[in-house]
Amino acid sequence: MLLEAFICECVSYDPTGRMSDWWSDGVIQLRIDQQSGDSFKLTGVTWVGVLANKYGLAKGVELMGLAPFEIDVKLSLEDRHFAGCVFRLGLLDARGQPVVGEPGRPVAVKSRENGEWAMAVELTPPAPGPDRS
């Protein structure tokens, strides 16, 4: 459930806005690999809900489908905090638009270049300021 919430939050940072109506509704095929002492790669597939009226269906109808994701997480071992991550989600159709896979059909979980994902964004913690320590 925590990973679902994280994915939903990351989607809100989509720089194109094309996926603003997507949300995660579960994670399957989760794999966590430790890349080094302070970095991890999470890969898997998330159930995605999409407001279908954007796709020409009846208003309020929701499409459910599958989308692969990949999250590269970097930790700061010195202060034991999150140092940053690269979040990647979804596939593109032949026209370069985000698309969800059909339930029951396999979704390939594999490394891709950032441009092959429907969205890829780097997230870093906010810089310390007068109100933060």
C-alpha cells in the first residue's frame, strides 16, 4: 500500500501532464535489487486506474490496466535519509501516447531508456532552508 501511494505521488510530477488522471491500484511482480550499499532498483507492474472519458468513453468510466514501473532509489548512508530517485512508469503506443496493458496479458518488466517510458522523472529531497533541518 505504501508503494501504491508513492507511485500515485510520483505521477503527480509528470512534466507532460499526460498522465494526470492515472493512479496506482496495486503492485504485482515486485522485485527489489540492491545495486550498491546505498542504491536499490525496484521493478514491477502496477494496476492503473485511468479516467476513461479522456479516451472517448462515457464520462466517469474507469479503465483498469497494467503498467510496468522502475524506481532507482539512492539513500544517504551518512544521515540515513532519502537522497533521491528516478521514477519511470508506463509504456507508449505507436503515436507516443501513454497506454495501459490489458489485464491477463503479460507486461514485460525490463530496463528501458528514459524515452521509452510514458514518464520518467528525477525526484530529490528539498534543499534545507530556514524552516527545515
